[in-house]
Amino acid sequence: RLGLERADTAEKALCVIVDLLEKYGQGGNCMESHMTFTYHNSFLIADRKEAWVLETSGKYWAAEKVEGGVRNISNQLSITTKIDREHPELKEYAKSNGWWDGEKEFDFAATYSYVNTARMTTSGGRYCEGYKLLNKHKGSITSEIMMEILRDKESGINMEGGFMTTGSMVSVLPQQPNLPCIHFFTGTPDPAR
């Protein structure tokens, strides 16, 4: 929200978020119950001209500029070797912890998570299912198709049960500056409604 408030481009919002992350860190309970559950955050940041994926691990982060096609995030790191911006100590911190030898190509997701990055787009998780649904409609995605994807319960994108989807948003950002941007928000926690 502070990125939206303080920046007028996607790249500037990225800078706002990483500056705050480096200064204050992240945390806080993600559950309303007394059970403690925290995780690191990922962001899709877009304006009319460009889009970025920002993924974090503590105060460390990596950002990928989206150059075309489709891109999604879920509850795992997905930035691998295409890193366009990064925390200045990202690689050194990984090296000092023995997570990366400094020789092979640096892979953010593989280094900073337990996820096998080779399986991310082939396993049955939310990331994989979102990737498949977006690619199925690649080149012809409309706001209606995006809403349909976000309502999908079978894929796990629209979660129900112990962890529930709390809201969804679809934005239409025309590249022509004379056309208005349109934003759709869910009115209830369940995007299927």
C-alpha cells in the first residue's frame, strides 16, 4: 500500500518496498487465531508500461522485470536465475551461510528456499496450476478470464479450509494514457462470489 501511495511507476513502487524492507524487515502473524504463522512475501507490481515480480526472504530480496508473456506468484519463491535487481548483499549472505558456492549460476529460489525449482512448473501446487491456467489463455487474457482463474478452487488458487483466500483483484491497465485504468476487487473473502 505504501508503494501505491508513494510511487507513480512500478519501478518506483519496487524501490519504496525494498527500502522499507531493508529498513524495517518484515513479519507479523498471518493468522487471526493464536497460532503463529509467518512467511516471506512476494509482489506483482505493474503500471501501464512495465511489470515487476519482487520476492523476499527476510530483508533480502530479488526482483525480475517481466518482459512479456505471463507471470504468476504463489506461496513459494519463483525467481530463479533471471534477476534484474537484488539486495546488495543477497549473494554474499547466501555464500556466508553455505547455501551457494559462488561458482555455479546463482538461482534465488533454489538458494533461499527448500523448493526444487525444476519441479515448480510441473508439480501440482498453486504456482504450477496458476502457471498452467495463465498459459492456456496466453495472448487472449481478458478481465473475465482472469476472474475465472482467481475463482478456481480445484487448482487451489481460490483456497478454502484452514487457509482461505481473503480477496482478489483484477486490474486492466491500458498502455494508452488517455484510457482509464479499471480495477475489480472482491466484495467478500471468497472470489467465487
